[in-house]
Amino acid sequence: MPELPDTRASLLVRVSDPGDDEAWREFTAIYRPAVYRLGRRRGLQDADADDLAQRVLLAVSQKIADWRPTSPKASFRGWLAAVTGNAIVNALTRVGVAPGKGGTSVVERLAKQPGRDESLPEFDEEFRRALFRRASEEIRQEFHESTWQAFWMTAVEGLAVEAAAERLKKSAGVIYASRSRVMRRLREKVEELNV
């Protein structure tokens, strides 16, 4: 899967300014859901994953002004993935050892966590999902409902073009054109939001 472009430096600068609330809202709208879902995937309960997201964002807010890439290949997302991974390990070790269910225990979950120096490949996947959701929400009102439905049915739900055309009472050509227009705009929005 191709890598997304590196973090938009302008947003990092804006987020490091404590007075730029809009930058922080934009930043958290993308990253908070990614961190939360990653915590859930790693075995945290809902409240613990929510706490994880808060802790990670707090750490970012405290360190963002000082963050600098340590090498030419270093990225902000890589640093954030490491911070998230460390926070997950910390969260799992803070959880009291409760009786295991189905052979699952905190020790087993910890053993499955990457080391502190390993990256979290799931972080990029969760980031892409969060970015897609945010971009979709922002552009949806730009399209007529049937155009959006043609895109959603075929590109997201995986419905065949012919089936979508039948449901929407449109030609297959209209479905293809609708999907293409939405996808083009979605790519533009993702590029704009990509942090």
C-alpha cells in the first residue's frame, strides 16, 4: 500500500501555537480516532482507549513545539506512532491483572505488542481511515445525494456498478461518472487534510 505524504509542516507549526484552536481541532479530528481505534485493536477497553487517546494528545501538545525530525527519513507520524505504542504498553501494564477469559491475559496481550523501537504498521492504517472519514464528512454536502450514493455503494460498500445503477435507477455510465467525480474530490480533500 503506498505511503501517504509526510505530515504537513504548516499544520505542525500551527498546532505548536497554543492559541491556534482551529489547528488543534483539525489535528485531533484526524489523529484522535486513529489512536483510539489502535488502542482498541491492541486490546484496550473503550474507556481505556479513550484515555489512551487523551494521554497521547496531551503528550503531543506538550512536546510538539520541540519536535524535530531526527533523520531525513524521520516523520512526525512515525514519532506519533512510537508515542502511541509506548502509551499502549503503559496502559496495558497499568491495567490490573483480572481473571483471563478464554485464555487471554494482560501478559499475553503485552507479549503481542511491538517493542518500543518498533513501528506500529496499524497506525498508518488507522490514520488513513480517520483521514478518509474526515474528508468524506467535509465533502459530502458538495454532491447531490444520488451522486454520493453512487460513490458510496460502489467504492465503499463494494456493490457492483450494475446493481447500484439498478437501485438508483441510473445508467451504469452515470454511476461511473458520479463515482469518479466524488473520488477526484475526495483525493483533493485528503491531500489538503493530510497531516
